[in-house]
Amino acid sequence: MNVHVASAPTPPEIKQRLLPALADEIKKWFQDLNGRAIAVSDYDITKLNVPTLPLVAVALKRSVGDQATQNYQPTFRLTEEVLIQFWLEPMRFKRKDGSEAPFWTWYDYESVRETLISNLSRWDAPHGAHFAYRKTDIAADELAVTLTFTFLASYQFCAPYVDDSERFTITWNLCTPKACCLPDCFEPVENDKCDPCP
């Protein structure tokens, strides 16, 4: 299938993406994590996704641009709401007799926040992004204590040049992965190259 678009995408090993690069920096700033910082799409903790703690999840909550609506404007400002969420062990205070109190232990969120703000203000981020601190949210339950730091990352977006003479072929598979198929296929389709069922 030939598709008319800008140009062949830059190989992923050359193009640096903001959130994975941020996760890599957080690994350096918080070495007690033992390299456990990742860019994710879903930052809610459930019983199905509780990892070994501690962990830092870096996620995009929202991205907003100020591109003009009246004409094509290839360069404009992007502002992205980035969440940096520390998932920590849920521990309760202990009474003198060793029993658990109903309160979750306090984590030094101020030191974590200061480390993030200090390092983000000096970091040479992809796209020349600048980070601005917005808020801290703290939650605790039996799965984890979460310290969520919200930042706005803003940078100048520049759309790739569109060369009308260049074409490239879509190389990824748009078929349903076999892992997503039900154990028994109820309606197999003969000679369908996208049929994920055996």
C-alpha cells in the first residue's frame, strides 16, 4: 500500500522522545530506584498492574497546541501536562506495642519535589522543552503510596517538511495480534491475511 505523506520516519534510535528520555534522567537523579523509571500510557495503579516497588511512572496527561486555525502554520507552541508518579511501598505507622496504626507512613515528598524541580530546570530536554512545576498530589492505599508531581513541558513544535514527490510504504502490520484472539475462533474467514486465528 503506497501512502502519500511527508517523508520516511526517522529511525527510532535516532529520534529522542520526551517521556522516555525523562524516565532515563529520573533513573540518574534517584539512584535508589535501581533503574525503575518508565514512560507509560496508563498511570493508575490496579491489582492487575502493581509492579515491584518502588517505581516511577512518567505519563502524558494532555497535550495542547496554539496552532492557528485559519491557515496552515507548521511551527507553533506545544504545552504538555506531564505526570511524574512515584509508586512507593504502602507502610503503616507502628505503635509502641508493634501493632499497625490506621495511618500510612509519611514520605519526604518535599525532597523528591526539590530534586525534580532542580534537575528539570537544568536538563537539556528533547525539543528544547522547558518544564514548569504545577502541583503535587499524594494518595495511599493497600497497593501503593503515590506521589504525583505535575509539570507543564512546553516547546516549539515544527512539522516535518512535506515533499510532494516522496512516497513511502507503511511497514507495520495493521492486523489483530494473535495474542488478542479468543481461544476459539467462532467465525474464521478463509484466505484472510489479517485473520489472527490459526
